Amino acid sequence: MKILSIQSAVAYGHVGNSAAVFPLQRIGVEVLPVYTVNFSNHTGYGAWRGPLIAPDDVREVITGIEERGVLGEIDVVLSGYQGGEGIGEVILDAVARVKAANPGAVYACDPVMGNAKSGCFVAPAIPVLLRERVVPHADIVTPNQFELGFLTGTEPADLESTLASVDRVREMGPRTVLVTSVERPDAPKGTIEMLAVDDAGAWIVRTPRIPMKANGSGDVTAALFTAHYRATGDAADALARTTSSVFDLLQNTYDSGQRELQLVESQEAYAYPRMQFTVTQVR
């Protein structure tokens, strides 16, 4: 499998492509990383250095890849955080080029906008761009519950309303939806869930909540779920594998006392997920 991953990159720590590439490689996926920023560290520190890469420069990198004649070998285009307005059109152009070369390729979009605790942390134009231009072209989307609400103009608060919001997203274009950070009042205290939905059904998985903020964990989640789902077409299996791997990554990071993901140290969790959580079909 080959994935063209168009995302941010940092020198220190693990977010964007700096979070997604290694776990994908560890499960045997060939990754072509294209960077949208090249920062010293993620912006959560409040200070960083390095450039936001101009959309035309990102497009040039993709054109250079195309000139190598490999777009027909790409199975997935993956995108995450979009630092500026112009990058959305570059990503959509790349998706169109890849699908022209390989009609069986899919586009997986992680519509990064914010979360329930921090609110929206991207430029005001980005959520509108994602909702109106980008997401309708995606085959797979991986929003958290907060982002799902923005995309659909709803407030998902329990399983029924979250499923209804997922159905609205699927009406926009994507057929496969992974919802992360699902919270609902009837779930046991100290837990959190993920929900996967495709044409075959809907599945949910519950894990203990690890009390930490983990920048980049969503990027790992989107990458692993996309790769597993693309390999098997089985949403339940992809959900189980991804949940197991990401939980162990987060637990290892929490146990280490470090702020940054223990991405390399957790590599066995990607290659050999323990499959320690039960996935339940809910529709």
C-alpha cells in the first residue's frame, strides 16, 4: 500500500506527518510525505519557528511526484491540519490527479478544527473550507465529536444524536466516518469511545480515559484507521486495531511523564496490536 500524506511536519515532537508516517511504515505502508509547514515544534507550546509552506510550493512537490510516474501506484491520499486557506485546493487537486491515475484510490480527510475543551483553534476560514469544499470530496473522514458537530451544524451528545450527525456527514459525500473522542452521558465515568460507520454498519469501542493532552494522537489515529480500513474494508477490525494501538501509545506516553508522544518507543503496539478492547455493533 502507498499513501500520499499531505500534512504538517515538526522537527521536535510528533504531530502531522511527524506523527503519522512512522506508525504507517511500521505496519508496512509506503508513505510519500508532503509537508504543508516545517515548524520547529507544534504550536501548542505557544512559540515555534519555521515556515508555513506556500500552497504553490506544496503543489510543486506533488507535481514532482507526478513526474516520477507513481501517482497510479497510490492507494490513499491522506490530509490533516490545514494551516492556510490555499492548501485545501492543492489537496483537492492532488486527489483529482491521483484518482485520474488510479480510479481505485481513496481520499481520507482528517478535518482538524478543534476539540470540545479548546474550542476551534484554526483560522476562521478553515472550518468553512473543510465543510463546503474539502469534506464533500472525501471517501473517509475522521472528525472528533466536536468537529462532527461543526460539519453538520448539530450538537451530538449521545449515541443516537452522534449517529444522526454521522448520517448527515455521509450525505455530504464520505461513505466511511470515524468519530474520535465520543462522549455521552450514559457511558461509565472515566471512559471515552470511538465510533466507526460505513455502508455495512456502525461500531463503537470504549476505553479508559487517560488523563493527558496528547498532541498528535489524532493524526496517528486517522493514519492507522485509514490504512487498516483500506487494507481490509472491515470497519470493525480497523477500529479494533487502531484503538488498541493508540491506547497503548497514550498509556506509554502517560507512564513516561513526557509531553510528547512516545511514538518510536510504542512501535510494537502498531505492528502487533493487543486487540484488548471489544468492538460492539450498534447499527
